[in-house]
Amino acid sequence: MKKPEVFHVDEIPADIAFSLPGFNKGIVGQIPKKAFGFIAKPPSFQVYRKSFEKVMGEINHGNSYLLNLTFKSKIDTNMDLREIFEISRAKYKLWFRNQFVVFSPETFVQIKNGFISSFPMKGTIDATIPDAENILLKDGKEAAEHNTIVDLIRNDLAMVSQDVFVEKFKYIEKLQTHKGGLLQMSSKISGKLPEDYLENLGGIIMKLLPAGSITGAPKPETVRIIRETENYERGYYTGIFGYFDGENLDSAVMIRFIERVGEDLFFKSGGGITSLSEMRKEYDELIQKIYVPIHRNHQG
């Protein structure tokens, strides 16, 4: 919340473009004809180990049960941020003043007809692995991580709504990336908002931030550990963006994120750490999430 931006839909600047289900603004549809080139340079395993071991120490002391540990990775690509925005396919997309581009698969909250719903996404697997969906659903570590975040989101929604319930538990969605397919596991949690919720929409959002899926549980202590452990500033990464039409709200968690710093581009990614986490698998997941969900004819 250091630099929040809010615009009336008719006053959105020309250097901001976005799309979400049922609405978009600023998309020109000029798809580059060149093949997509992309090389990632993630942090070394030794660098990752240092942060991972610090997080595990905090978990073993009972200070956190789930922590989303992230890093930034330098990338080289033959496309600029605007071109990446145009070629990517995602539920939520945002190109922001040529500072960053987001192509997020994860909903933060939706408000429809007086109900608020959140859709935490925890659990990822390579879709090409034989029987990948069952492996993901039965994985003990992934189940513990997902159950923890569902419980956290239930508690968060209970601060702003009533009769909170899990509407849909552990469903699988497939994402297409320039490296192949990924399966990701989500749940839907909902609650009934008070009658006057439109008079306090900003307050409702502020109570729910930062998003539980990109922090962890318990949230305040986990945020402290993240600040002490991550070796960079997240900035807008893992924040939210969305669209409010006067009655209903749709918003996304800003993950799958490329940011410009000077002449360089960095991809920010991470994953949830629990007591059951294996260091090498978590490191591999961080790298696996460095992707762009592009049109098939742009795969290089």
C-alpha cells in the first residue's frame, strides 16, 4: 500500500492495459509474428538453500506453518513487456506503465450479489507427468499446504463476512506455458457480506491484505519472516489488481510477474514452504513457475 493506484474506468491512462473475465481495457491485439525467445537465470541453489534453511528454522520453532518464499530471476527475452502482454493468455493480465506485466491465473476475491469468494491456489505439478492430477491430489506436502491456506482464507473472510463455507475444495486447473502444461490446485471459499458492504468496500479489501496465498500462516508472523528472509523488495508483485463495476468486484493476485529494473527484466516467483518441504523440490518449483502462458504459435 505504499503506492496504490485507483482509476475511474474512463480515466485509465494509455500506458495501462488489462483484461479479466468479461472486461478488458487497452488491448490492441497486435500480436508479434516473431517466435518467443526466453532464457531465465534463477538464483543458484546455494543462494536458495540459505533462505530455505532460515525459513525451515522458523517453522521448526513454531513461528510459521506455511510461508511463501519468493525470489527474482533475471530473464533475457526478444520481446518487450507490451509484446509479452499481448501474446500471453491468462485469466487476468495487466501491463502497467511499462514497469511490469502480470499474467495471473489466481483470483484474489470476487464479490457478486452480496457474497464474497476467494480462490487460493496452492499445489503445482508438471502436466506431462503420467497420472499428474492424482499425484498432485494425493501428495502429502501439497495437501498440508493447501489445507492450511484454505483454513487461513476461511479465517480472513470471517473478518468481513458471515456464514463462511468452503464451496469447492481442491479442484484442478490446467495452464499452458511456453515450456508446456502445468496443473494447479485451488479451492473456493465464500461468505455473505453485510447489507452495507458497498459503503466499506475499501475497508473490506484492506482487512484481507496481504493475500494469504502469497504470505502464509499465521499471517502477521509469517510476513515478518518473509521481510527478514527475502533478499529483495517485492514491490507490486503479490499485490492485487481488479475491476469494480459499481456492484460487483473481480480481482487477481499479481503472480506470474515480470518487472523492468533499468535495462534488465526480472521474473518474480516462489512457492509455499511447510515442515514437509524438500529443498530441491521447492527450488525446482520456483524455476518451474518462471514461464509465460503464450499462444502456441509463438513457442520458440
